[in-house]
Amino acid sequence: MKYRLERLWLRPAIRNSVRIGLPLCAAAWFATSLAMDPGVQQMAREQAASLRAAIAAHPGLMVTRLEIEGSSPDLEQALTDAAALSLPVSSMDLDLDALHQRVAGLDAVATAQVRVEGGGLLRIIVEERVPAVVWRLPGREAFVTLDATGVRVGGLETRADRADLPLIAGPGADKAAAEALELLALAAPVADRIGGLLRVGERRWSLVLRDGPEIMLPETGAASALARVMALDAAEDILARDLAVVDMRDARRPILRLTSNALLELRRARGEIVEEDA
């Protein structure tokens, strides 16, 4: 037996296993035992947290200033509130993705960039939505502004707050805001008389004049139908006549409807009624 053990010991693989392998196994067992010890684990966590806090507090990593670009004063305040930052703060403690979501989530923000720059600067760059129309919300006397694509920009307390913008109304009007703006551009010759554009059945538009007829437009080809009305008005001034409705829903048969007073006068002129019947 002794002879056999001596022969085995002469083999390099056996000697290396005993000299190197056994110590490594012992060290691995000891390290595993330490790692599984709750006290050792707690101490490791505390040391890691302490090291992170020390690194985070380094002056070179501190954010001390916030700058906002591309916004109006009102939006700048809303962005500051949405950022909800307490400066100074370490850049290691800033969640830029969450901050971007809060900023980009504001109605008036079209696009946003958030980045930390040198000198302790946090910069927020936004592209602000431009209000193009006022939408009266269906079923209530409440108003919001929309951009040219129909995306909400912000709320209004009263219509008078943005009297400079055209008014659209009706369910689904926001989804057709681009078409509404096209129609309003065509109606520019009577812009000072326009009360608003009414979306009917989420399918078509009616142009309402303050001191003139309602121009009922078709579901398709609304722009060309309105262009015809504008051409007729330029040639014959039809929108200044005593009309209640200009019905363009059927391009083959435009219909002009008189007001009740005009219809009464027409009947009198035709002798269909006499004064005592009136």
C-alpha cells in the first residue's frame, strides 16, 4: 500500500490536486460560508451603500442648476413644477427617463430633451405646441386649445381667453382639426363674420356665420364645396342675402333656404298672403 501511494504521489496531476486543488476548495468553502452568513451580507450591503453615497456626493457629480429652453413663461413654470427637483442633487440620483416622461407628458409639450451637462447643469429643451383653434367640448360650456393636428394644448377658463383663435365645436371636431383649418383658410374673405365650425355627426362640417347663413358642407369634398360658395359670394354676394342655410351637401343640387322673414316677404310678394292674414 505504501508503495502504491508513493507511486501515485509521483504523478504530477495528483501532486497538483493536493497542493493547489485542496487549498482552493477549502478557500471556496470558506468564502461561501461567509457569503451565506447574514451578518456578513448586511455588512457588505452597508459598505456598498456607503461607497455609493461617497461617490454620489462628489462635487463633480452634483447638479446645481436647471435651465429650460424653448418654452413660454407659463409653460416654463409648468415644466419646473413637473420636474419636481430639489437642487442640489447628485446626477447619480437623477432618473432622467422618469423626468423625461413627466416633462413630455404635459399637454403643451410637443417634444422634449433632458440631459445633464458640465458645470452642474440640468438642461430641458422643449418644443411647445402652438394653439391653432379653440374646441368647445361636447355637452358642456368648456373650452380647450388644440394645435394644428388636433392635439390638446391646454384648457381655457372662458372662450374670451383666446378670442383670437377660431372656434370649432361638436364631437370628433378635434380629430378633424387639420381639415377645419383648411376650411377656415378658404373662408378668409368672411373671417370677421365666422362664428365657428360645427362638426356634425363626426362626419361633416357646417360653417356658421354670425350674421349670415349656415353653410352645410358634404362629408367628402368639403373644401371644394366651400370654395364654390366663396366664389358665388364674390360674384353675387349671396352670403349677404337673407338666407338661413346654404346647403352644399349634395354637390349636384345646392340648396338655398330663406330665413322665415324672407320667406314671409316672398309669399307676400307673390300674393299668397294678404296683410290681414299676416
